[in-house]
Amino acid sequence: MRMRYKAVVCDVDGTITDSSKRIQCLGIEVLRRVQENGAVVMLASGNVLPIAYGLSTFIGLRGPVVAENGGIVSYQDRTYALFSNEVPLQAYEHLRTVMPEVRRLFTDQWRRTEVALVREVDLDGVREALRGWPIEVEATGFAIHLMQVGHSKMAGVRKACELLGMDASEVVAFGDADNDERMLRECGVGVAIGNASERAKRAADLVTKGAHAEGVLEGLTSLGIL
């Protein structure tokens, strides 16, 4: 890998998957190539650890796995929970009294550090109902996340960097959604792919023309990583 970058961290849903959450073979191939070239490759997902860990394992990646929007980091058979879901769960119970239609994701049965709601719920309504609560409400194209203040993918990336003995300035980040904003802004280089949200694009150093996995390949090529 040329330049000063030692690692790549890549979002999953919407970045190396299409808009229907189907994994794209190109995304798998380019991440494997980056690892084969000597860089550490990490996945950073809003999904639960069993899913993110399984995907990372079957792709063949050896870097840390950042799951639950940075709430949990897994590396070398050890798991680190960085946040608690106590307050998000309380906020959810309050939310149910105001918006009885709210519903948690099926995967929340494995979620340990946050609460994730189905994306069909009215985002503005959720934020209004939880005004004043000490939580962050973050949305992606696939879910609405209720998290402790300070909970972000970037917090998970920093923990992963600590485990790897490197600095976040040595990491290139790829993402597409609002919950990737801090990761894109605070890593060494942030790359927003062509289908990214406006917040993600504003936070990034580079915005690709290509969408999804094509955008990841474009970004890696532009940076001289592939």
C-alpha cells in the first residue's frame, strides 16, 4: 500500500452491498486484494456482531470487526463492548408510549449496546419524541439507531486502532450513510461513495462517481491503494 495508510475500514450495508443489502462480489474481491497487498482491512457496520463477524470471516478478513455502530469491537477472539444500551432501552420504552407503531429490528435480539428501529418509523417523530433524552438518534437507509451520547463508528475504529497499535490518521474509511459521518471525517482519509448521503459526502475528503462496490474500487484506485 502506497502513501502513509496502513489500514482500510469499510462500511457494509449500502457500501459493499447494493440498495437491497445484497453483498456485491466486487466488494469482496477488492477488500481481499487490499489485504493481500499488506494492509489491515476492517468492517465497520451498524449491524450486530454475529452478522458482521460472520461476513468478515467468510470474506477472509483478518482485521478487527466494528459492529453496532462502534458499540462493539471484536479482534482475535476477544470482544470489547464500548457502550451500554441501558439508556437507549429506556428511551425506547418511552418512545413506545408516544409512538406505539415503533418496532425494533429482528436482529435486536443480539444487539448489546444500542437499540435499532425499523426504518419505516418516522425519523422526525422519533427525534421529537426523544427531545431532551441523553441519547443520539442516528439514521441509515436501513434502520434508526438509539445510542448513548458519544457512541459512533469512529469510537469503534479508535478502539480497533488501539488494538492494532496504529493511529486513526493511518486509516482510510469508506462509507455511505449519516452514521459514517464521523468515521469519514476523523480517519486519515474519508471516502464517500457515489450513492452516499449528503452528510456523508460533506464529511468526506473524496466522493466517488461510482456507487456501492464500484465506488469502493474507484476510491482505492484513486488513492493508489490498488
